[in-house]
Amino acid sequence: MTSREITVGKGTEYPLKGLLTLPDDTSSPVPAVVTVHGSGPSNMDERVMKLTPFKDIAEGLARNGIATLRYDKRTFAHARKMKNAPVTVREETIDDALLAVDILKNEPLIDSGRIFILGHSMGAMLAPRIDAEGADVRGLIMMAGTPFRLEDIVVRQLGQAGGGNPLLRGIVSLENKIFSKKFDGLYEMSDEEAKKKKFAGGINLYYFKEMGRKTAADYLLESEKPVLIMQGGSDFQVLADKDFSKFKELLAGRENTQFRLYPGLNHCFVNAIYNDILKASKEYGTERHIGEEVIGDIARFILEN
């Protein structure tokens, strides 16, 4: 494989370093993937402590004849500039993903009719919206996504954090009630009112409202494009028995949709060590890599579509 440096958003206020990883054989145009990060600042490899999901995927897909464009997330590359700017998922993620897709569509080595979006975690939640709002790709790969709204996941994870620890349970329960109450009447608020109300840190309630107007499932139900929905069975951030099961329920019988569940894999699709959100730093602090089963399923989906 070879990698070429790419700038996503070149000439804009937020240029982003990226890598286009290509298979050895580019004698004819090849299919390609744009990777879309999960929540929070992240580099092009989507590094989570010792794990590098996007690097693993790019290198694995190249071995299968598929190119990948990955790039630093805007909140990672321009953290200081973004700190005081009003931000929704459009500024944080969507605009740059659209630019990345456009780069691939104009790259002679890429088959412009066989470009896919691969979103992980919150990136999976946004992948159908990115496609609907202008990417117009061939298909979607959604890894550890959810059909629920972001605020529902935030509140759930707060509950998980205190569930197994008697010392934390009372504190977390109180925090959970406080944060849950902040979302009361969110979709009845005016946009201006939601922008004035803080959730935590620099995030206001409009961030959630703007994203939550349509869920990933809402977008998928409006599309007939091929979709691969993937879930780790030992993921403690997005849950197989809640999120993955709900996707299967909502999208049952749709011929364009495939589902893959991987028992024993975590949120980053490597072998799980712990099944405890309180041990996340230990879970992600041990180096592992995405295996051939996951890479192979992604590659087959792309090559068959």
C-alpha cells in the first residue's frame, strides 16, 4: 500500500491534515472510503489511547484493494480556534466529511461511483445525514452507532457509570437527574433559547437539539442505499442489546441493510478486556488491532456493492 498526504479543506479557515491510503494496484480506479470520527477531538487514526481504529481499517482495506481517506477532526486540529466558536455537528464533522468525499470524487485513482462513508460511534450516527446532505455516496458502513438521540446515550452512560459502584451510585444518580432535567422540553424550546442554555463545558443545548431533529434511523428509512451496521458484543458505550437490537427492529426486512454482531469485541472493534465503563482507560490502554474478520466484512460489503 502507499499513502499520500492530503489536506481536507485546503484554503478554508480549517485545513485538516489527512492521508489517502491506496492499494498497490491502482491500474484502474478503485473503490474508496471516507472515515468519520466519533465524539470528541481525534486525530486521523481516531486514536483512543493505545488503539488506532481508522489506521487499522485503512491498512486492512488497502490489502483488499480499497482506498481510504482519513483526516484529523476539526476540534483536534483547531481546538483553540473552535473553543469559543458556536459549534454544531455541522461545523464539527459534517462540513469536513463533505469536503473529503468531494476530494475522492475528483481523484483519478478513485472510482467516483463507489465511494462509501464509514462512520464510527457518533460518526456512524451522522453518516446517513452526511450522505443525505450532499455526499451522495454509494453506501454506508456504520460501526457502533445508535438509532437513539445523543442526549439519550449521554444520560444512559451516566447511569452506567454509577451502576456497579456503591460509593459512586448516589453521586452519579444525582448527576444523572440534573443532566436529564436539562433536556426537558428540549424540542419545544426555540433555537435561541437552546443556544443560551449550557449543558456542560462549552456545549449548549442547541448542539443536541440540532442533531436530534432527525436520528440516524430516520435518515436510513428515507434511503435505499446499501448499509452495513456493525456492533461489538462487549461494547459498553453503545450496547448490542439496546442500540444494535433497535436498529434491527426499525430496519427489519430491508434488503439494502446488513447487520454484523461481533461477540467479544469492544467499542473500537478489538478484543474486549473488561465489560465496565468505569475501566475504560484500562480497556483502551492496551494495544490491540482490528482483526481480519471485521476488515473482511467491510471489504466484502464494499466490493459487492
